[in-house]
Amino acid sequence: MDPKTAVDFIAYKSAAKAPLTDRAWADHCREAGKAGWSVQAAAEKVMARHWKGFEAKYVSDERRARTGPASARPALHADDNLREVHP
């Protein structure tokens, strides 16, 4: 995930009263993987749709549509520390 999206996602989740805890991040990564999406694409979808979190079932009809550049980017994994992206 690029640093700007990571910072925006953390802020978005906090404002949505659904802070990005370690468990929430692990869930996000797992669900993005189940859907075949990058964590970045999943975070962008959450913010665009004003969701509190990402679930693969929400996007099951879009699975094959997410094969563009966002899904090709290297993804952070559940064990990566998002706080490292803060300036």
C-alpha cells in the first residue's frame, strides 16, 4: 500500500469509529486476499463506499474487474506495521 493511502485509511477508519487495530488490519488483509484484491484496492473501496470495513462478499461480483495496476502493487501484509508509513 502506498504511504498516502495508508495514512488516509488509518484516518478514515478512526473517523468512522472503527480504528485500524492489529486485528482489524489482519481482517482487512484476509478479506482482500479472499476477494483477490490488493489491500490498497480494498482500502480505496472502503473509503469510496463509506464502509467501516472490507468483506470479500461485498465485492464478489467485482472480483474479476480488479486486475489493473492497483492489484499489481506490492501489498502490506497483516504482520507489517502500518505506523512505519507515517512521516
